[in-house]
Amino acid sequence: MNILLINPPIREWAKPNCFPVGLGYVAAVLRDAGHHVKVLDINANRYSREEVEEIIKTSMFEIVGVGGMITIYKYIKWLVSVLKKYHPNKYIIVGGSVSSSIPEILLENTETDIACIGEGENTIVDLIAALDSKKDISSVRGIYYKRNRQIFKTLPQTLLNMEDLPLPAYDLFPMEIYLNNIVGILNKKKWQGGDVSDTSQIISFNISASRGCPYNCIFCYHDFMGTKYRCQSPEKVINHMKFLIEKYRVNYFLIQDDLFMANLKNFTEFCEKLIKEELNVQWQVPGRVNLITEELLLLMKKAGCIWCGFGFESGSQYMLDRMKKGTTVEQAKRAALLVKKHFGRTGGGSFVLGLPGESLRTIQDTIDFCKQLDFDPEVVFLATPYPGTELWDIASQKNMIRDKEAYILSLDEQGEQIVCNFTDFTNDELLMLRSYVIRSIGARNIDIHENHNKNGGDIKNKI
């Protein structure tokens, strides 16, 4: 069948530098199954809506697939309407975390025909085979679909074996765009010194080597890839890297998985084999503070790793416990200091502000944490309840989300706006506190209890 896959725009304020790995895998398995696949990469090309509509108007396909995150639901809703406008009789399939987290909302409020739930590689092949042979799709696992204005759900799809994945279909995407825009920490303006100070010769690229998460942070949605952690073998990951080195001259890798090092035996073997292969590449990887040891960091550095960052989330143990992070402040301090010792800088990290239980005391704890480590946080998010998370359930129980679709349409960049306020602060106060945290991290001897609202209101009594 002739299949069109569409990659919608995301983070339009930044240059397109992160390859859509999931869509790349879907394109590869469909092509391996004998279908003719084309990709419309809106994000890479940054087409305007007018350009997208013109392209869709003249496109020839039998089935179209769209992937995306929950934060671009508004765009996907528009995109689906345009697809149906010019191709009213063609099936529209939506995958990614947007379909997995809100399948019924998606089907009820857009002209989407089928929503793929969870991992899409096995599901899409089975689904297209059923549609091609005009079989009843009710036997296809892992989908929601509409029939006579009713929504039906099939059995969950079984988790795939990571070793069975082919290489993403890179040749179907505008690779020159991704390769010409630096990805990862090297893209940060504040990057200085270390093992890489001149990025002009860097050709960077992102890869993924693991799926699933066994942890239970209340703000995180991870049912899209399941709770069971799985990873590719060191040999498969390194062969993937070799392909990108030989084909596209990549010399810097962002391993984008939050938990690539969760299987320490597998991760250690990966580092050891990377050293043995002498690929002469550098790489970065997210870490988790309870998994970091000095021995592991030394091995990572020898294997070419130059940066390891963390989701610290808070400098308050009370808040870490409330968010079910499963880590301690002491583990976070130790991990950050070890990274600074061996990589020359404290690993960047993210924080979440405004979760249930947040107070001036807990915010001050986060400021103190950063000051003690002498580093700026990579980003300070505002707590946002995304569908499928425990935080979403809390917001729903408190009747904070009255119109679910209207709420989802209001979502924008992750954690950049207050959509639900779980604290005793007003929205203005919480925004001011976030700005204060960001400003005061680099300052000394500033205590949040002495801070006053710019409008003259003293907020210290809120605690």
C-alpha cells in the first residue's frame, strides 16, 4: 500500500535537531513489510500551515499515519481536518503518546479513524495488513477505532523485543537538516570548556536504545512504552552507531533514553565494547542519581562520554517523596559532585516547581541544593498534569480540569505555563517564585523568606 507518514512540528522556537526516532522505526517496519512509504517531515522543513495544506492537497496515498506528543494535540487536530478535507475516504491513523494517553478524546473530537496505543511497530504492520486485505480490524491488538460513531478498543499489543527492531528508515527523512543542527548539551550557549570547546566540526545525532520505565513519578507519563524496562544489546547499539558514523560521519551521539543505564550490566558492557571498538566518538546520556558510581563514571569517560545529566526535580526530600521520585537528596548531591569531578562540570539537571506540597521551605531547599553544588539548573518546569499521569488523576479529582479537550488544547511547551495550580500560592506568586529560583541560583546569601512580591505583597506568610 502507499502510506504517507507525517512528522508534525514541535519546539518551533528551536532549530530542528532531534530526529523522530519512533516514526523512523515505523517507516522501516512498514517498508520491510512491502509497503511504499513516504514521509512528510513538517518539523524538519518548518513548513507553514499554508504550505502543509498545499502539499496534502496534491499528495497521493492510501493511508496516512501521524505521530506526536500530547503538547501538539492542537496542531494534530488541525492537521487531521486538512487531511480529511482533501482525502475524505482515506484512513487516518494517529500514534505516539498523544493517541496512547487520550485515545477516546482524540477519536471523539477529531476525524481520526484509528488510534494506535503504545509501541507502534508491531501494531502498524498488523493494522495495515488488515486494512489492505479488508479484514475486520477488531482482531488487531493495540488500537482504538470508530465504527458507526461508536468507539471500540482491542486487546493490548504485546511488547516487542528490542533486538528485532531494524534501523530507522533514515533515507526517507531530510537527514541533512538534522545533521546540520547540533543536538544535546553542545547546543547550549552556556557550554564552555571540557573535552569539547569547538563545536564547528561536530556532526551530532540522537539515538534510542531502551524503552519502558519501572519508576512511578507522579508527573511522568510512560505507559506509551510500558512500565517494563527493555534495552538493546551493546552490540546492536554499537552497530547502529557504526552505521551513522560510516553513512553520515556522525561523531557525537545523544543517547536520549532517560534510563539507558538502568540495566547496569548491559550499560557497563556497552561502555567496555565501545572502548574496544575504538570508534573515536563522543556522547552524552541522561542518568539517574541512584545508579551513579565513581567507577561507572570513569568507565563512561574512557568510552567517550563527556556529559551526564539528571532529573533532580527538587532539592527537598519532602518533595521527592511526594512526587514518588525514588531518590534522595544525598544521592543527587553525590551524583552531581562525581560528574563535576570527572567531567569538569556538574551535570545539568531539570527541576519541577509547583507540585502538591510545594512551599517556600521546599523551594528554598532547591535553591540551597543548587548553590551547594554551584551549578545552574538546565531547566525549571512548572508542574503540569498530563493525561495518563497520577498528577492528572489528582487534578481531575480536585475538579481542576472541567473540559478535558479544552485543557489539552491549551497545552504548550512542556512546563512553561501554569495550567493547574497545586499550591497555596496564587498563579502570579508561583510564576514570580519560578523566576526567583532561576535568578537566585547564581546569587549568594539570598533567602527566599526575605523575598517580597514585586507588587508589594509579602509572601513569606504563605509557608
